[in-house]
Amino acid sequence: MLSKELQTALNNQVKIEGDSSQIYLAMAGWAECQGFEGIASFMYAQSDEERMHMLKLIKYINQRGGEATIPAVEKPSLDHSSFKTLFSQLFEHEVFVSKSINDLVHISLQERDYATHNFLQWYVAEQIEEESTARTILDKINLIGDDKGGLYLFDNDIKKFPLQQADQGI
């Protein structure tokens, strides 16, 4: 059985994962309107993944005798002035999510809720991957600079990015 404090913290994480899905979705829509099919495809896939993270938490809360609450959907507030700015915001958001997951782990250990601690280890590992992906993409954008040809190639390459990571066991 989940404590009230842990249930509240997990429900807060449900909202954060939902917000993450919305952020990726907003970025996908923007990239698609700019003609960047690869970036849009990547972002749509990431949005779906974040939604699955949210659903996994909802099911866990309910399975442990808690009650998951479904958060309101909010429009993300993003600066679309450049790809670099957009992806910088994404990286900062992933760092924020990692901190939130770490806070959850801390609460689960304080309460000696080892089932929740074990459940959260998947999220800890996932956030290492999410931060690494965002950092790698930001590094590539920094290398490209203002080169339109480089951005075109990056757009094509990012379609394969999740597949490349899977092949490398990342």
C-alpha cells in the first residue's frame, strides 16, 4: 500500500511525464511546420514514449492501492527562436525530470517502500538515456551552427537516432 505522501509524489510525476509528452508534441508540430520531417518524426515518437511513462506510473499507483489522478493538459511555453534554443530547453527539461525522479527515489527510501524503489529504478535508467540523447542532439546542433546543409543532414539523421542507440545498446 502506498503512503499518502508517496501517492502524491507519484501523481506529481504523472503530471511531469504528461507535460513532457506535451513538450515533445509541441516541438514535433513546430518542426513539421518548418519542413523538418526527421525532427518531427523523432519528436512525435518521443512524445508517445513520454505518454507511456505516464501510463506506467498511473497503473503502478493503482496497482499499489493508491488512486492515480489524471492531470490537466497544459500548452507548453517554448521559445521557438532557434533549433538550438528549442533543444536547450528540452535538455533542461530532461534534467528537471531526472531531479524529480531522484526525489521520488529518496521518498521511497525514507518510507522503506522497496517495491516503489525497485519500480523507480527503471525511470532512473530511462532518465540517464533521455539526458544523454538530449545532450547528444544539442552537441550536434552546436556543431552545425548556422549551416543550412548541416541542418538538412541532421534532419535526415535524427530519423535513425533511436535506432542507432538501440543498436549500440544505449
